[in-house]
Amino acid sequence: MEIFFHKNQMLYSPKNEFSSGNQLRKYVESPNRIELIIEEIVNLKRDDFIFKQPKLCNIEIINNIHSTDYINFLKEIPDNINEVAPTAFAFPKGRISKDSTFHAKMGYYLFDPSTPITKDVYQSSHYSTSSALDAVNSLSNNNLAVSLSRPPGHHAMTSVGGGYCFFNNIAIAAQQIVNQGKNVTILDLDFHHGNGTQEIFYNTDKVQFISLHGDTIVNYPFYWGGTDEIGEGDGKGFNLNFPLPNYANDEKYDETLELALIEIDEYNPDVVLVSMGLDCYFKDPIAGMNISLDYYTKIGERLAKFEKMGIILEGGYSNDIGICFTNVLKGVIT
Ligand code: SP5
Ligand code: ZN
């Protein structure tokens, strides 16, 4: 099994974020998350787990999903920007000009202030996406692939980033498979609803999107993630949300996961891509579910039946993220 990751994904390392109102707090989506995961993978001492560096992908591939002006916004960070976040938003709708200030552009291209902009955001995001793409491309020769994508991706929409996400890594990778005439299921197991992935594939039947998440009436990202969001047009019936009650335990989660897996069997995709967040873990500092370390192995066991699968990292912020992640891998492999 090949595990994709590039050291330039570590460059993006903001100090603070605005969160839950007006409090400034430490940015939890840190490069250390990847270090913890790599450390645990190395500890497994399996010579069939091979780390690979992705090659930087062509921007046209990202442009299949994200608009040119959004990509350029992230690419053209002014030299004097150190670490800034938007505080005024183009809500409910607005306009932007090439002469707008950078502050104004941030409020147009980001949907929340927890996504700080630094000079490294583009470079790290480009490599994060490249890792996901190369992992998914490796599925033509292998049945299983892993991408340690960071920054994560599932909150990023076509033309707006948010929730620590800039490029929607899994969506960009899924689109590559669709372009080969195949169908994909994206199973999103991050604690937070994958609103970006949902938006991107809302009108297509080529990608089935299934998300299990903390109920968004009371949890981030708040405005999406209900059971009534089922897709539109050709996509109707191919978007499935499974909101879970706060502090749902292993048993409740497993019951719901089984329902989701039945839906995937019915859809019968060529490839399954998993948005693997580890923030349902009971010790996660920002989320609110009650999943145990052992249950992460069980999740892996449940996923093991898929013939072609790519596991793409999303969130997960506890110091046990490495153990959570390798427990999933152990479950998939055995
Ligand atoms: C990829 C991903 O997991 N993104 C998550 C982004 C969540 N951002 C805002 C979280 C605010 C949570 N506030 C919780 C306070 C806990 N005491
Ligand atoms: Zn999350």
C-alpha cells in the first residue's frame, strides 16, 4: 500500500484562528498532525506500507473543480501578508473587483474566519491535493491507497474555502475517476459535514456523496448537512446525509455506518473514496462525538470489503490522531 505525502504540505502553519464567536485560539490544524500519523505508521514496521512523494499536479486538474478566480486569489497572496483572516463577508451575495483590497477578497473567497491566510497556503494546498490525486491514480495498479492530505479539503466549495480547507482534495481526485467514465462514492466520516464536497457534486449521479456527522443544527458548519439535502437534477438521490446526535457512541455510529454501507452497495461504485477525519474520537478538542480507539479499527474492518479504495485524510485534532488513523489501516488490512 502506498501512502502519499509531501513535506511542503507542512509549510502552512498559522498560529491562531477565530472560533466559536470571537475567541482567538491556537490553530489546531497543525503540521504536527501529520508527524503524529507518520510516527505511528512507522511504528507498525510493515514493509508493505510505502511512503511516496506526489508530483505536483497541473493546476488545470484543480481547475476542474475550483473556479479560476478562487485559485488565483489563493495564488496571489500579497508579499506583506503574514497571517490574516477575513472579518467581513460577501453575504448574502456581493461583487468583487480586481482593485478590491485583500481584506475584501478574503471575505469573498472564504466563508468563515477560521481559515487564516499565510504566504504558504497555496503551496501546501497544491501539494495536499497532489497527494490525494497520486493516491487515487495509484489505484489503477493497487486496490488500496492512502493520502495524508493536509490542509484538509472537504469544506472547500467551488469558489470559496473555509473550515481549514482550501482545495477540495477528495473532490478533485474523484473528478479524475469520473473523467475516466467511472462512478465514485465519497464516504465522509469526518465529524463535520462535508459541505464543500456536497456542493460540488450536488447535481451529478456520477458521484454518490454520503456523510456521517455531528448534527449541524448545533455543530459546524451549521448551514448544511440535513437529511433533506438529497441532491438536485441528475444528482437527486445521490446525496445522503446522516446527522448523528451529539456524543454518539460506537454503537450508534456503527448502526448508522451500516445504513450508509447498504446505500453504497446499492450504488455499486467502481471506486470508494473515504474522507477520513479522526475528529469523532472522544478526546478530540473541537468536535463532539464519543468514538473509541478500538472502534476506529472496526471502521477499517467495515471498509475492508471495498475492492478499490482511497483513504484521504481530513480532520482530527487530538494527540492520538496517529493511533486513530493506524487503527483504521489495521482494520482495513486484516
Ligand atoms: C476539516 C475539519 O475538520 N474542519 C473543521 C473546522 C471547524 N472549525 C470551527 C470549529 C469550532 C469549534 N468550536 C468548538 C469549541 C470547543 N470547546
Ligand atoms: Zn472535521
